[in-house]
Amino acid sequence: MKNLIEMDHIGYAVKDIEKSAALYVVAGWTLSEIYEEKVQNTKIAFLTKPGMTTIELVSPLEGDSPVDNILRTQGVSPYHICYVVEDIMQAVEDLYEEGFKPLFMPVESIAMENRKICYLYHLDVGYIELVEK
């Protein structure tokens, strides 16, 4: 995990972004625009507050979505930490050597300003997301 520059955000699987975000907004957090990520079949928004780690809210669009299973088995919950990397392809290769399995090849994300992202899974760590700097 040597290529990880810094933590970018914590991702939560939620059923309804607006409902989940409302509790944070009352507490002084700012809700971003809500993005539709067609490649991942999800809606994504970010909650920010000075001095706090950014929170990503991820909800499924209709049809098969990667967060459906998480919501079915765990309910609304945090499910990944996202890390910034300099070179996403190199980071994926290095993490693969450490036993991480990429869930898909890096793709551009509208919600991440068209930077490339990739999710990986490891039995001893769980899900992580990488975002290219």
C-alpha cells in the first residue's frame, strides 16, 4: 500500500442521498451536487465540513448497482476508504501483487472531476477506492 498518497474520503452506501445528507446538513456539513455515474449505475454526492474527512454518499440507480448487495446485507453503512494515488495503473499493479483484486479497470468518474478511479478488494482490508491525482 506504498503508493497511497493521502486519504480522499470515506464512502457510505445509502438508500437515499437526500435523506442521509439531511442529517449532516443540519449539523453544518455542505452537500455537493448529486452526480449520476452511469458506468457504476450509482448516484454520488459529497459532504464536506472544515476540519472533517469528506464523506461520499453512494446510492443505487435503478437496475443492478454495486451498492445493492451492501445495502441488502449491511444496510446503510460505510464500505470503503478512498486514497489518492499518483499513477493509478501502477498502484493497481502494485496492490494486485499485495493480494488486492481490482473490481474493474480504472475508469473516469464524473463525480471525481473526470479523474480515474478503481475499486479493489482484499480479504484482510475490505474495499478501497483509488483516485488518480
